[in-house]
Amino acid sequence: MSAALAGWLVALLVAAVAVRADRRRARLVAHALHEVRGPLTAARLAVATAERDRRPGALRTIDRELARAGDLLADLAAAPGGRRRPDATDAVDVAPLLRRAAAAWRPAAQGRGRDVLVVAPGAGLRVRGDRGRLLQALSNLLANAVEHGSGPVVVGARADGARLRLEVVDDGAQAAAPSPRPPGRGLGLAITADIARRHGGSLVREDGRAALELPRLEAAP
């Protein structure tokens, strides 16, 4: 191989790596921009609920969702460098996580004449991971159910051996095979699947049901 040809091949390889890096940066920016809309929308709807009904719980939701938006802005700040905020590895209690996700999206559901209900899971159900990321994933599933499903949305969790399923169920078909969508639509489910994968699990979608299936963290003896 001539030196000139070798030089061209190296140049092409460098260019390919640069293009791939640029695509990753663009993807991370797009994901961060998509996700920051969720907590801001939930906070805006909670403000409307608080003003109308004077509910103290709505004010707590606003505070929590704005804090979550701050975490997601950290992703946006890191995205141009091809990175995201590092995931935490905490022991996360499932029940408070479900209640918080449901509270955030209940005003949106009620605005459509629906509701978000929580089926309290058994005590001691925990997973290992990043509380904010898991809340982000659940929020995407709830947003999908509220926007595209019908009837009440039910959030719950159930253990299946060493696995734990965090489920969002409604009477619609939000988990049906995707149809062609405008750019950016359906991105929340792709982000949710990636969060599940980074937590050692997967996103499971069935008729009217979507779930995060994650490794269960056994209770300390």
C-alpha cells in the first residue's frame, strides 16, 4: 500500500469517526431537548391545577418537576461534548417513584377527562439505579398513555422472581405497532428503552400496557 493511499485511508477513517461523533452529539442534544419538555409541561399543568383548586399537592409537584428539569438541563449542557449526566446507582424504593410520576401527569389526564391511578405495590420493592432516570422513563410511558390512550391510566409494580416490572396500563392502544410519525415523535419511548437498558433491563410493550422490566434489588437481610 502506497504512503499516499494509506494517508487517504487514514483521512477517511478520521472523517468517518468525526461524522459518527457529530451524530452522537446531535442525538444527545435532541434527546435532552425532548426530555426537558416533560417536567416543564407537568409543572405548567400543576400550576393551573393549584390556581384552580388550591391544592398543596400541586405545589409540591411543581417544585419536584422543576428540580427534575434542572437535572435534565445537565444532560443538555453535556450533550455537545457527546456525554450525558452520569447515572447514579442508588437503592430506589418503587412505591414513592410511582406516586411521584402519577402526581406529575394526573393534571394532564384530568384535563382530558381521565385520571391516573396508582396501585400500591408491596412493601420493600426496590431497584438499583438512578431515581431521576427511572422517573424520566416512567414519565415518558405516562405521557404516551395520556396522549394516545383512553380510559384511566393505572401505574403499578409487580415482582416476578428476580425481576421487577414497573407498569403503565390503560384501555387504549398506545403500545401498538408504531405508524409513520413526524420527526421527533416516538422519541420518548426510544429514550425510555435506553434508560431501561442502562439499568440492566428492558422496555416491554403489549396491548394497552408498557412496562420497565428491571433487576430487583433484594432487601438487606
